[in-house]
Amino acid sequence: MSYDQQILKILTEAGERGISVQNISRHVYNLNCTFFHQPDYEEVRNYVQQYLLKNSKSQQSLIESTGQRGYYRLNTMGSKDAQQLMLLFRDDIVNDDVQPSTQQDLSLDLFDGVI
């Protein structure tokens, strides 16, 4: 999953209140840290900051500022793409929550006939 998709997923989970650039950067950084590779936090933070600034310029942008400095959210009122994105991510969450039905144990008992 690319940084862009991760940012959008985090903003979707944040909801209407929004989330700060610092917290988004931390989430993206943690999502990309592995045992063998750790990205530079400053590079991730700069990328997140530039992405949010670039994608929040107009009224129809996918992302909007909340009015509080450094906080962003999805623009669900002015952007049809954001509304569709919310539906897509919510469908993924609902499908992940569905638990498989319980199955009967059809295995044979090893000691069934032994007395």
C-alpha cells in the first residue's frame, strides 16, 4: 500500500474531527517500519505534509483543513471522490469484521471404541 493510500485510510478512520499532520506522519511511519527496513521519519513527515497541502487547495479537493492549524480531514461535503472513498473503506472494515461460521468437528475420535 502506498503512502497516499495509507494517508487516505488514516483520514477515513479519523472521521469528521480530523487528525494532525504529526499523527498522520507517525501512523504512516509505523505502517512502513519492518524488521529489515525503517524509513526516515523526516522524509515520511515531509511527504505527508506536502501531500496534504497539495490535495487540500480547492473547495472540491479530496482533503480539507479543519480550521485548526495542522489538522486535516476528508472533504465529504464538497468532494464526491471523498464520499466514495469513505464507502470503499467502510466496506473493507465491514468485510474484515465478518467472522466465518463455526464448523463442526468431523474428525474421528482415536479412542472411541477402546474400553
